[in-house]
Amino acid sequence: MASDLIVHDPATLGFDPGRLSYIDSFIDETYLQTGRYAGYSYLVSRGGKIAHLSVQGHRDAEAGLPMQQDTLVRIYSMSKPITSVALLQLYEQGKFRLDDPVSKFIPSWADLRVWADGNTTSYSTKFPEREMTIRDLLTHTSGLTYGWMGQHPIDALYRRSGLNDGHKLEEYVEILAGLPLLFSPGSQWSYSVATDVLGRLVEVIGGQTFDAYLKSEIFDPLGMVDTGFWVDDDRADRLATNYAVPSLSPFPLPDGASGESAVPIDTSGPQSPFRSRPTFLSGGGGLVSSLSDYHRFTRMLLNKGELDGARVLGRKTVEYATTNHLPGGRDLAAMGQAVFTETTYDGVGFGLGFSVILDPAEAQVITSVGEYAWGGAASTLFWVDPAEDLIVIGLAQLMPSSAYPIRQEMKALVYGAMT
């Protein structure tokens, strides 16, 4: 709903208008004029009212198509908070406990093993110290990993297993059951495919396909009309092209692509995997959304589970989910090796689907204790700061997200504009 994107007087919302304008010029000079990003859109809102909205550059630079307020982007891992909210809805209905073993709902997961020693062709495993629970999946302390990280032989086993061959969710989790865990559940933190398993749990516990559940229980109630796993023909011209930096990308690139200049890796054409319903409905990274839709989702969170009369979660559930759940109140730096850049690790904990700021000084960013957030692989970002009644969303389409420090830069720019 682009009509939701109404900009109010920033001064009445506690911002210096001139300082907010620094963000536009910074994005233009640092990222657009240099060709680092094709386009960038973002909004800053307080109390659910937009103080600043900017749409710059192109959604398709090669075709000369401008970025627009209703441009659709691949949000990748910004799908994770949505999936987590879906499962928490079922938790509120008493359909499971957080300490339930995953095997209660996926029986094949009763016999998981943990990597002990070896290499990709010959290795040994051991029993975990305890069974994996649903909370382990929500907090990324499950022992699962991602196949593209390249940090451990298990990553290669993931790639070799055919996980990414377009399986249904049910088939996907059965393949995972046969792969060793990186560590015993609850002992470390590792970003992983855990949220994809949560999507399967939504199907099993909720009794309908994952996409149908999200539509009926989250997207329709919140008026998120442009969020889903694919883009139909009527909206195809609004889908932005996705780009990658060849020298940094862990993903397949066009033949001959090299260097620092961004190259297109997925367009809005019919060949795009986002143009038809996928077999694999990835709760960890499969959604497409828009600036307006994600603002509605984050407004619901900031408003403690309700938006425009539609209650999606209970107030206490939102508060609980956005609290640090890492053992002993530790931060990510104390729980795992820093191999991913959707967040810094020092001074940052993790809740039930969100990173949570524990200590802004340790995190080395201006923000508030209790800020919760996440980002996506194509350089999308959001954060919610309840202490300041603040939401910030930024949308780009450039992989990998670690290419440039846009997340830290946006923190400095937005908080520097507050009065």
C-alpha cells in the first residue's frame, strides 16, 4: 500500500530536517554516483509516522527504470522475523512449548548426530549433549549451518547433499536429518537454515502450507499486499534487478564477471526464480516485499503485536521474543565465530528471530539497549528501537550484504538527525 507512505513534518517527530537530508546526499554520493548500488530506498519513522522517505537511483539500471516507492525487492533473511512471528502465533495457541524437542513434530530428528572429527569424505560423529529444541531453532543455537559459509567441512556436506535442488519443505528437513550438526544444540550460536525448519514446523503444527499460513495469518491481517514467495505477471515490472559484486560474491555470476563493478544476477524477467511459485518455500530467505509492506510489519512489532485493529501477536510475546535468549545473557561474540555480517557480534544478543542490542558501546553503533533488527543478503536492513519509538528500513539489491558498511552508516546518520 504505497498510500501508507505519507511523510509527516520531521520536526514534530523529533528530527532535524536538514540533518535528515544528509542521508540522501550520503547515499547518492557514496553509493549511487559510484555505481555501488543501482538504487536505494529507505524510510525513517517514529511512533508509526514517517519522518523521512527517500527513493533514489534505479530498480533496473540497464533498462533505466527508476526505483519507486512500490518497488519489490528480495528481502532474503528479512524473511526470518516473519517466519518466527508465524511460529510464535502457534506458540500462543498452546500448540507447542519452546523446550519441546524438534523430533516431537519431525520424528526423523530424534536421531541427530554432532560432527566429531574427519573430513568431507570420512568423518565421525557423536551424540549431542541433548536434543535440539524449537527454541534452539529460533535462536540459531541449533547446530545447523549454511552450505555457502565455507567455514567447516559440514558446509561442503550441505552443498553435496542436494539441499538446494528445489525440494519441498518436508523433503528438505528429511535431508537435513541425515547431516551432522556443527555443535551440540544450545552450546554455540551459528547463523543457519534453522528458520527454514521453522517454516516446516509452521506447516506441521499449523495444518496448512507455509505460504497459505503466512497469507491468512500475517499478510492479510496486516495489509501486506505485496509480500510473498513470488511475483505474478501483474506486478513483474515492479521487481527490482538484483546485483552482485563479482570479487566478493559467493554466488554464481555471469561468465566473465570480475572486479568491483556490480553486475546483474537476477532480473524481473520470467526466468527469475521469484517469478513463479517455488517448490521450496524458504522461511529463511524466500520472500519478496516492499517498503510499505515491511513498514506495516515493523509497525506491528513496535506497537507490541497489533496494527490498525488486527492483533497478530500478544504484547508480552513481542517483548519476550525481542529479549536476548542466549545462555547466560551472553552476546554473539561469546557464543560463536563471527562469520556473517547481518549484525556485529560484540554487544549484540539474539532473541526469538531477531538480533537484540545489549550494549551499544560494545557494538560500536549509536542505538539503544533493546533495539532489535535483522537484514538480508541483498543489503536490505531494518531495525526497531522501542526506546526511541523508531523504525528504520533500507532496501537495496546488492549481494553480498557485507560489501559495504551501510548498516553502521545508517545508524550514525539517523541518530545524528534526532533532536
